[in-house]
Amino acid sequence: MSSSDDNTKAGKVDAGRAPGGRRVVDARRIEVIDDQMAAVLRGMGAERRVAMIDQLVREGRWFIAAAIGVDSPDASGDEIEAQITARMRHGTD
């Protein structure tokens, strides 16, 4: 049983989490695109926006892999990929 399960059962809830460990969206942390940036994005066209998102995902994976490498230097490539996938899907504590 994880420590977040213990906290939930004990009546404690982590900040940003609902009972059971689900993440809760904090409206104060949502960034809104201003009109100028929206115009820039609209002017890019769909292909360019998709390429930009693809690059951001690749860079995100690289940063996550680097963090995993620091935390678990003996992890295999398959273990690192599994952890990257889990973190990108569900986040991490």
C-alpha cells in the first residue's frame, strides 16, 4: 500500500489531490494564452502547431529521462521508458 493510500485512509489529503489520490485542477495554476499569443498560434497553421507540440513532448521525455537517470542510474532503457510513460500519463509525486 502506498503512503498516499495511508494518508487517504487516515483522513489526510495531499495538496492538489482528492481522496483516493486523484489529481485536482487548481484554477489558480492554469495559464491562459493572451490574445497576442493566440494570434501567433493561429497564424502558424495546423502542421506547424503539431510539430511544435511534438517537439515539446520530445523535450519533456528527455527531461524526465534525465531525472530518472539521476534517481535510478542502474535503470535499463526499458525501465526508463516505462517510468517516462507512467509519469507522462499520471504524473509523479
